[in-house]
Amino acid sequence: MKIKINKKNYKKMKPTQKLFFMSCIALACSCGNNQPINNNTFVFEGNPLIRNNFTADPAPMVSNGRLYLYVGHDEYYDGQDTASGGKEFNITEWLCYSTADMKTWTDHGSVLRPSDFKWADTVIAKVGTAWAAQVVERNGKFYYYTTVQGQKPYSGYAIGVAVSESPTGKFVDAIGKPIVCDTMTDNGTRGWWNDIDPTVYIDGNDAWLCWGNGTCFIAKLKDNMTEIDGEIRVVDLPKYTEGPWLTKRDSICYLIYASMGNLREAIDYATATSFDGEWTHRGQVTGEAENSFTIHPGVVEFNGQWYLFYHNATLTIDGHNGAIGRRSVCVDKMEFNADGTIKFVQQTK
């Protein structure tokens, strides 16, 4: 049934009827992909997943039947489009989103900032430095492993950790210093900023930390989750650039990472029988992200389905188009072959 509303009929309406009518018009106008339900909830209907903010470096975690997604918040600033030398990125804080069904998502807002680490350099950097991070749960606590630009004596990029009793915070600096800093690793070809992009996987009683730009490092963590236990190993991976992600399925360990594609980063992976074992390169998980030099994988199993999170740069907000420092997090299903190898993931819109 169609109801025709013209000017004459509208004037005859009672105030409550007018309010209902205008609410219906507003709702109809808001329809579209990832349409908002209220100020902090939206429905996912296509990539990019998150559309209210520029976001990057997705890190999914499952806890108590809910998937939590932690991302860096890319923010535009005047002069960004002509910036260089790392100033193209202005990642001001870490945000959290969550879902129970991969359809309806809740925006939990900011859960951590670089300034929450007293040893962080938040002045000299001049732009936001909330680079890639990951949250894991152990013994009732949530550990937020992050990339932080340190100040003396921890100059350069370093790996820090914050802790909370809730997946949405409040997260506080766990030890008041980095877990990994520049003096602990060989600088390699990337120099003082190769200690970035931490990923953590808990395998039984053991927790493993992997990180690195240009060089891929891996080490075991002590039971307290805040100290390295033993040596730091270098993992030699073809085309490795940054953004490693550790996970495990059945008896196979996976190291998924940003790799150098033709012109921009893609995602490759390697497998091993243990996280301290020898890694074998298996090929590409997905190709280059649209309009983005970086891509950054985040992989998780949720409700019986595996997912690959990544970012591209196809979103426009307030007239600002996607760019190297204005990215947009996406998600697609990830499937496996019978032998445990990963089927190529086609990025969707």
C-alpha cells in the first residue's frame, strides 16, 4: 500500500504524525551500505567495513563470543597531501569496534593513545604515531601490544604493551618501558624504525611475539607477557616488508605478512610445525590493496569462519579522498585447502 503525502495532507497532520513522517523520511535517506542504526552502531553491507573514520592496521580478537577489532585512526591534517618522510601518516589513537555476528557492529571509540605511554615521544614526532598493534587475552587480562615512538633512552620506534581487565579498556602501560627497543635488535636496512608492527599468538602454555619492518623478528614471551624469554630470532621470508600476523589452524602455524608486490604491498604467508621452527614460504594470500601502498593483514576464526582483515584507501570523508595516510579497513572470508594452504582471497567491495 502506498500513502501519498502532499502539502495539503501534511498540514492536516497532528504534530506527532508529522514527527513520525519526518523520521521515516530521514531513515529512508540514510539507507545504503553500512547504514547507521544509531550513533555508535552500524550494519556492514560491503567494504570498506568502517566508514565513520579513516582506519588502518586491523587487529581482530575473539573473546566471550564477540569479535573485537582494533584499528589505528588515520586523521587528516592540513599539509598531509604534500608531506613525506613518514609525515604522510597521522595515526592519532587506537579505536575499537566489535560484533557478535559480523553484521551489526558497535563503535567503542578510542581505547588507547600514544600519550598513554609516559616514555613515548609525542612532541618531536609532530604527527600521530599510533602504528600497528594487536590485543590478546590471557588469564583474564587483555594485553595491547603496540608500536610506540620512544623518547630517550628509548629513541626510535619500539614495542610497548598496555593491559586492561576489559577488551575495551581502560588500558594502562603495563611496565613503564618498552618490551623491545632499538638497542635489542639489529637495525638492518630499515634503521631505527624496524621495531614496529607487533603480533602475538598464545600456543598452549607459550606466547610468541613477532614484529619488524624490513626484518622479521620472533621471540618467546615470559609468562608475565611483558618480557622477552630467550633469544630474538630473525625469520628470513621472501618479499617481506612489515606487518606480520601469527595464527594457528590444526597443527599448522602461520606467519602472514605484508609483502612487496609489483608497485605496492600485497600479503604473503609462510607455515611451520612450531613457532620456533623453520618457516616455509607458501605464496600469496591476496594481492595489492586498492589505492594504498600498505595493506596489513589481521586474521581470525570467528563462529566457524576464518576472516582476513586488511586496509585499502578507497574511502572519502568530508571531501578528503583516501590516500597513503587515509586508509579504510576491510574484511573478506578466508578459506583453506585440504592440505592447510590458504586459498587466494579476492578483495571485495
